[in-house]
Amino acid sequence: MEVDIINAKTGKSIISFSSLKQSSTIHDVKLEYKKLNSKLSLARHSFRKEPRGRILRDEETLLSLGFDKKAVLYFKDLGPQVGWTTVFLTEYAGPPIIYAIFYMRPAFIYDVDAANDPKDFVVNLAAGCYIFHFVKRLLETLFVHRFSHATMPIRNIFKNSFYYWGFAAFVAYYVNHPLYTPPMFGDVQIYGALTGFILAELGNFSIHLAFRNLRPKNSKVRMIPYPGTNPFTWLFSLVACPNYTYEYIAWQSFAIMTQCLPAQLFALAGLYQMAVWARAKLSNSRKEFKNYPKKRKAIIPFIF
């Protein structure tokens, strides 16, 4: 079978070869392309059916992509890559450390007398919740998540770390400030929001476990998730990415509990970014699975 490789940016032909079969996969194409032409690592190779189409998965065959006697694929260099696990561990390790510095060593941040100022109970509670969330993320990265892609662009490690580390300092500065004012409605507001935070964290963890169980170890298999016996998974009947829904609920609850504007901004910034990701994932799922539930929204039930 003849395979033509075209530069996705310039539209010019790079190379052609006829050593593959209809049953050959995109991974086979990468191996052949690297052997004949490329000095780049396989992680930097990406192939598409159109110049701006989706990146084809390694396990897809040329036949399944609709190619018969000839295949035309568009190549793009993804640039320097880094492992997903490395990115996640880096971006999640910073926030609990940064927050702990503001909480445990206020004299370093504010003034010497700040260390002697009594902390309101909600400040202690907020520190526990914030640090717990990111420790949970670190543990999930190590023991729960199964990534469909091995790498991502190396620039993401700087962009993501700047986002999480920056917001950690922003939120921690105001919640732990000596002039911080407790929530207006007292214990009702604090404990009500704390309940929402805990339930959302449990929900988020439950969804991550559900996603893990959908993908066998060392595979890139994708399946449609459905509600299970765990009540937290019932949100799958309404949205495609309930893990993002629970994530937003957790941070919105944290913002209500602390009544802190930077915490609210963090929750809204997270919602915006997760909404973008969720919409893309929903769109991809609908294209990939013909029987994907049509009534599911992306992240907000019945709305978006």
C-alpha cells in the first residue's frame, strides 16, 4: 500500500513509501517514517487525515481510516515532549508546599508579629482542605490515572505550573493574612460549604476510579462511561466529564467557606478551563462513538 506523507504546514510532500498494508497502524507509519526520514523521537510525531484534522491515534489502522490502495497523511512535529506523569507531579507538588509556607510561616510573608496573631478556625480548615486536595491529586497521579497519551508538549509544564503555583500563592496570601475576616454567616456558611467540599472530593475521586476501570492497564482502549452502583457516578447520566463538575463544586465550596475573592477567582478560572476541555472531550466522544448518549452535556447538567 502506498503512503504519502505531506507537511501539514506547507502542504509539500515529504516522503512516500509502499512497505505497509491496510492492516498497518499509525504506530507502524511512525516507525517507517522515522526509519526512512526522521531523526525526531516518536513522541514528537503526529499524523492527520487533513492538515488541521485531529491527531490520529497509534492503534488506528489505515483501513479503519478509510484508506484503500493509497493513504495520504499530514505530518506535524509536536515539538519537545514530556511525560504526563511528570507534568502532573510538578504542577501539583507546588501548591501544597506554597500554601503551607503562607500558613505555617506567616512571619516570612507578612511581618514578625503575624506569627503571634491567633488564626481563626476557618483558616486552619482552609489549609487542611487546600493541602488535602493537592495531595489527593498527587496520589491519584501515581496510583489511579491511566493516561491515553504518554507525553505532552514540554511548554505545558511551565504553563500549568505557573497557573497552579501562582493561584496557590494568591489564595494563600489572603486567606492566611492577619487581617483576614471570617465568613459573614459563621458556622452555617463554613460547615455547609465544608460538606460540599468533602462530597465533591469524594465524587471527583469516584469518577477517576471509574475512568481507570474503563481502561485496562498498559492500553489505550476508550469506552463510553456509564453510571454504576456508586452514587457519585450517577452524574455520568448528565455530563461527559463529571470529574470536572465535582472539581468545580469543590473549589466553589472552598470559596464560599473562606469567603475569599481570590478563591472565587480560582474556582471560576478553573471552571472556564475545564469547560473548554469538557466540550472538546464531548465532541470527540460523539465523533468516535455512534451510540454516545445524546442528552449528555459537557460539564454543567442541562446547561453546558
